[in-house]
Amino acid sequence: MKFGIVVFPGSNCDRDMQDALQHDMNKEVIMLWHKDKDLTVFTKDDCIVLPGGFSFGDYLRCGAIARFSPMMQSVIEFANNGGKVLGVCNGFQILCESGLLPGVLMQNGHQQFVSKNIFLKNGKDNVYKIPVAHGDGKYYADNKTLDELENNKQVLYYYCDEKGTIDKSFNPNHAIRNIAGIKNKNGNVFGMMPHPERASNSFLGNIDGIKIFTDLGLN
């Protein structure tokens, strides 16, 4: 599996993601500038990553301008043809703005930037410790959409404590229903606010990020 990492003006986690994939997971990585369009070297078995950061300075809404980058038009086509796409933090925001994932990421409920380790729980009750760093990470969607996401098992991760208890007191941004990450109906587009690339090296004292990539089938 090859990985392509899209770099936007304002991306600041692109090299972290490259390091995690290339050095910690021994994957082939190709950096992709947002003004380019060519994804012909990738197949649907590969993965395009939209990294964290502040694309275009987060003007308008987070991810709203990046969504119109030439590369994103190719990424949308790639995803619609079954290719795997992962959006982390700002990348998650871009996926929602582009319509590849439902819902929106809003300003944190406490209106403060949050940067700390949190815990996530997947559908198999696995718990991971992963860092978050965002000011607009509150996932929101209407109740119909939220019910569909949960009924279709499209919620990838919920915020929880170290024992896997899901409660609003462990929610770092007041996300609706404690949702930290989702996928599309076809199961090939993934979005999450926490940063697995920042927890993928034993020198950091945490390799739960690698478990996240494995959990998503991106290994």
C-alpha cells in the first residue's frame, strides 16, 4: 500500500504523517502539492491522506477553501472510485466540507483550543491513547444523520476514558454523542480529529497510533 499526503498552505502535520508512515511503518510515501491533480500512480488499494494543520489559515470555515484545491477534485474522484482516503484533524474538516463525509466540525464547545492525550474506543471495545490538538473539533450532524451513522456502524471512534467508558466528561470538544471519527457508507473514507501520527514511535512512549492505522486497514 502506497500513501499520498496532500500538502496545503498551512498544513503543519504533513511531515509528522510522512515520518510515521515512512519510518515507523515502512510505507512508501509520496508528497502531493494541493495545486497538482495527478493521482495516476495510486490504485484503489492505496491511500491518500489529508493531514492536520490550518489549511489556508482556516479562513471562512476550517477546510472550506482547501476543499476547492485542484488536488481535492482528484481526491474526490479517487474516493468515489473506491480509493482509500484518510483525513486527520484539519483533514477531517476538509472531508466534511467536500461532502465525502457527512456532518461538520464546529468550534470546540468550551471555545478553547485543546491539546492533550485523550482516549478513544472503537466498535470492538479496543481503547487507544491518542493526542488531540484543535480548536474546531466538535463533530456535529442532525439526529437523522447521527442515527444513520450509528446504525450503519460508520462511527469509527468515540471519546472515552482509559477503561473505555463513554461519557461527556471525557469529551475534549463537546462533540455530539462523543464522536471522534467516522467513515463513509462504502467504508473507504475515514475522518478523525485525534492524531495517530503523533503516537506511532516508541521514543514518544506511545505506539497506539500504529494500532489505529492497523484498525482502519491501512497497514
